[in-house]
Amino acid sequence: MRNKLFNGQEAPDFELADLNGRQIRLSNFREKKVVVLAFLRGFL
């Protein structure tokens, strides 16, 4: 089982491709913006 994050705890860094295929790291936004992640399981 993976470690849980709690309110106020720093998320681990990771990298994903954006809609244009560019690699984006979570750490690029640290201390600059609010980041909201949404993992969609499918569309209705």
C-alpha cells in the first residue's frame, strides 16, 4: 500500500505529459501556484 498524504503535507514530485505532449513536473509549480489534480475514471 502507498503512503497517504495528509492536509498540509508536501506531495511527492512527479512528471506527466500535458495535452501538447510536453513533460511537466509538479515541482515546477511549487510555491508559485495552487495545483489541483483530477483523475477521471471515464465519461458518462
